[in-house]
Amino acid sequence: MSNQTDFRLPGHRLNQVAERKLEDSFQAAYSRQWNARNLEAPWYDPWVQIFSDLVAGHASLSAAPQAYLWYDLGSQGHEPHAAPAPPHLMSTEDGELDELQDDVGNITLDSIASLSVPSHRNRCRIPDISILRKVSFTRPQSAKLPQLARRVTYVGYVLLAELKASGPRCDSIRTSLVNAIRPMSLARTQVTKQAAHLFKIYTRQQSILLVAITGFWWSYRVYHRDQVDGMVAVDEVEEEEETNYEVPDPTLLDQNGIHSGLMEVHSDLDEASTRAFEEEMYGFSLDSIKDLLAKGEHNFHTVLPEDQMKLCERAWSKYLLYGTAPSNQVFSLILNRLHSIVHVHHDESMG
């Protein structure tokens, strides 16, 4: 069994074109020349590619930016979503074929709840990036339009991601990590509220994979329905305004584990071996953040032993830096979860 530290997207093989495209997208988003105001939008380019590559091998999965999650349980016709019966159990009598083919939906102005720009508090209802699962089948009769040859009977969410800009830019791992704390905290909060919102719509869904992103850094968690209890309703809170993230409040450092220290490297290793060990476990040398070290636990996601390769459940993972061995390994585990949703857990309990 491989520990998947050399995992690359798409699939398990190195794709040089995709890697070059992704590298250029990351550099453009991080560049002061091409993203002078450090806006969030340029970061969609690399991260949408990452999630698109992740689902490239599954026809029923797709990565969608700004997926629609608005709902109104009090409005007529807005019922919690449920997976339909399997296609082979659905009637194909001539009298029902018109209904199967005419599923364009209400496209009149009356179907639009509001023509105004969404309010600030509604932003958290639109995840930055989602991975969707679509269930479809071929229509019994050929449609006049070839684009209508299939009918989608269910759309579920298997992953929600909230994306923030990188924070003040720098060429130091240490400074980059500190700058990531505040936007990461905000991303985690917002995507968790989005998940609570989603569970209201998809009443049978029991868990969903959440990803919080800021620049090159990311973290994840498997979030369960029973964790929603006690959470403030999305409609009842105002989200924090997005700003250019400055150096965070010192209390945030403690809350995120930065001052709780890192795992001590074995003292019997020489300097070269120590550096190699750190590069393998963290993706970078701890010399760059030595002034943040203290006793206690580390704040970086390390490479998982082969006998402990599983996704983090019910709590946020430690920080992952894209392109490092721990990040590669976790993406392989996420791909395994997506594979199981498509081929095993297709009862909508996971999306």
C-alpha cells in the first residue's frame, strides 16, 4: 500500500500540462503585478482547476464555482431535495413521456424571487466552489434537441469549499502561515454555516466534506449533520466584511495552535538529516518558522503513516500547503471518498 505522498492530479499520474497550468495560475494570483489588490477572484483559477482535475475520472461529478444554494422553505414548490427512484422503476408510458421531456422548469420572471443584487448576508449561501454529483439517465425517446437526450434526476453536493485571498504576500513560509490565520478562520466559519444551510435542503444527507482555502494554504473536515445542533441560523447573523488581511490579532495565533509548538525532530539526527525529515513531514524546513516554535503540538498536517490513512472527522485538519507531501496524500484520500460516493454510498447520505 502506497502512502500516496507523490499523488498528482488528475488521477494518480503526473500530468505535466496540468501542473504547468496550475503553477502559472497560482503565480498570477499571488503576483503583485497581475493581482495588485490581492483580490479573491484570481484565486478561483487554480483552485477550480484543482477540484476539476480531482473529479476528472467520474462522469457524474463536476466542480462548480458559485453553486446555487438559495432556498425558501416557505415558498410553494420549494421542497427539500430527495433522490428520485432509479430509472428502471420509473414509468415510460406514452402519457408520461411529455412530462419527462418537458422538464425545462419555470423560466418566467415570476419564478425569480428577487431581481436585486443579493444582500451581503446572503453571500454565505453561495459556496465559492462545490463538487456536485448528478444522477441522470437516457430518455426513452430521442429529444428534438440532442442536448436534451438525457434527463438529470438528482443534483447533490459532496464537497463545499470557501476561498479567501492569500493575505499580505511575502516570500517567507513563516510569514505566509501567520498571514493565513485570519482568512482561514473566516473561511472555516463561513463554509460550516453553508453546510448547516445545505442540511436543511437535503434532509437525507448525513455528512459532507468541507474545505477552507486561503491562497496556497488549505484545510478540511468531514462535517456531520449531528454537529449542526446549536449553530446560529445563517439568516440570523451578518458575515464579517472581507478586507485585505493584515497581521492577525495575537489571540488568533493561540486559537489556531501556532504558539502551541511543533513536533520535535529526533535529536540524534544531524542537520542535513533533520532538514530532510522536515521537508518530508511538512513540505518545508522548520528553520523558516523557528521563532514560532514552543512546547506542545504542531500546527502542520504531517504525512500519515500507511496504517492511519483516513480523512479527519468532525474537526478541522491542520494546515496543508498545496504541493507538499501531506497535501498530496490528503487529496488522494479525498479522491477515494468521492469514488466511494459514486460507486458505493449512492443513497445521498454523503451527497
